[in-house]
Amino acid sequence: MATERITLAVPGPHGDREVGLSSPNRVVWPELGITKHELVEYLVAVADPFLNANGGRPVSLERYPDGVGGESFFSKNPPKGAPSFVEAVAVTYNSGRRHPQLVLTEIATAVWAAQMNTIVFHPWASLTANTDNPVELRIDLDPQPGTEFADAAAVAPALRDVLAEAGLDAWAKTSGNRGIHVFCPIVPEWEFLDVRHAVIAAGRELERRMPDKVTMSWWKQERGERVFVDFNQACRDRTMAGAYSPRALPGATVSTPVAWDELGDVDPTAFTVRSAPARLAEVGDPWAGLFDEPGRIDVLLEWWQRDLDNGLGELPFPPEFPKMPGEPPRVQPSRARKPDA
């Protein structure tokens, strides 16, 4: 039996692209009955803000061949047979290996990715012109067990104040789940390790001000019921769901930019593949001016050095990273070898 297939005319800067869509009525989000075709329609509807936030940079694709709830895998470089308009850029991973990675240059590429069963788009913090130097400082406020989105929303304004004191303009979005992502546009003068150190400096300052609500501990057993500042999301090749990217969650939520004055009243589950286009039509894109005035991280790096001088050293890196200079042992505190009495 032949597989159902349609051809879509997807508008873009070079005119319409014809993109084939197989099994358009296949259900991607079973609880809501959202199909692959509806996912594609969503991507076209949010094309401009989606590309503004995620375009022109390396992107990893989180693909679900059997829809939400099924197995998934990450895809980074375009497979053989990709359309000619699907572009890639060579990037260096933390291992030192170089490999081509997909780039979103027009919404037809995202539509093609959805045809390849992509649900979540994970953009790098750097652009294709210089993949080694981020154009964003990114901070992931991650509620731990016993806390929820409202706890992250209560912490985020204090983080905004810390960043403002360092000369940075902060922008917020829902993660599409329980957390909040805070982005600061920066000039691309520093590589990933420097930006990670700037994030650590900001996180430590926030933790000092809100020790009962915020933690910088990499080890889960030490976090307690606090909001974790996930500094390792600033590492090279570590990504989070992009702005306006759907999430592979039962409610088809979308990682959604929000204005600071609405953050306290936000219900992140209300922003979905079905509702986000109407929100954009009503309030516009809160991130429309994100890259107008990029800042600098000099002050945060001064704070990082100050903390080093005061005895606060490097923090653990993700387990897939090589051992890094100055890094403490990668062992949970409860399993650490105790010195002889």
C-alpha cells in the first residue's frame, strides 16, 4: 500500500520551496491528536520569530520517528539526500572533532526537518560566521524536585538585576517545561569557556543573594528544593530548546519568549503548537529586538576572577567532556573518598 504523501509550497526568501511531506496525518502528539501536517503549519506560522532566534547558526535536531512518547535520537549533520537548500556549517565539538552541522537559513529547512520527524530544535549560541564565539550568554533556571515554574519565575527577576549590574540586558522565555531560560545578547569576542565562566560568576552572585532559593551545585544530592542555575548549558555543543521550538511533551508546549512584566503570571502549559501563533498575532514577538544592542561580559569575568582569588575554583563539566584544567573531581560528594583521620 502506498504511503500517503503531499507536496507543500513553503514560502521563503528565494520564493516557494516544494517540500514533500509523507504521512501528513500521522499523529505526533497522541494526547491532543496533533499531526505532522499541523506541526508543519505551526512552523510556517511562526517562521519569522523562529528564524530570528534560531537561524544562521548550527542546530541539532531532536527526532521522534514514532511521535511523542516513542524513542528519540539527536541528528546534527544533514543526511544524504537532503534538499539542495538545506545548508550546513563545520563546527568543532568539545572532543576536538569537527563535523558539519545543519543550519536553518529559511523555514523550508525546518519544514524538511519536521518531515524527518524532528520535534525539538536545539540551536547553538554562536552563528555560522564564527561558531567558536557565542553571541548569547544563556542561563537555564531549572526547578528541582519540590519546586516548580513559579519558583523559577520568582528567581528570574533577581537574576535580571544581577545581569543588569554587570551591564547586560536580559531576555526571558519559558523552557516549554518547568524552567526558564534567560538570554543576554553579547558581542562575539569570547569563546565558550569564557562565557561559561561569566555564567558561573552571575550564578554565584545570584546564589549569594538568594541562598535559600538558588543553588549552583552540580550534584543533585546537594541541591535541595531550590532552583538550579545550570551553568553547563553554556558549554560548547550543549544546547537547549530554541525559542518557539515545540517540546516533545504530551501537551505540545512551545518554548516561548515572554516580557518581564508578564513572567509572574505566565502559565507555561498555555503556550502550545496550537496557541502560540495566536499569541504572536495578539502581542507580537517579545524577542523582536533581542540582537539590537549586544553587551559585553567584561564585568562578569572580573567577578569570575574575584571569586577565583577568594578561593572559589572551577566547577564540574558535563560527563562527556574531557577533563578540564582546574576542574574538581567528577565524583558525587557522597561517594568521594574521605581523607584518613
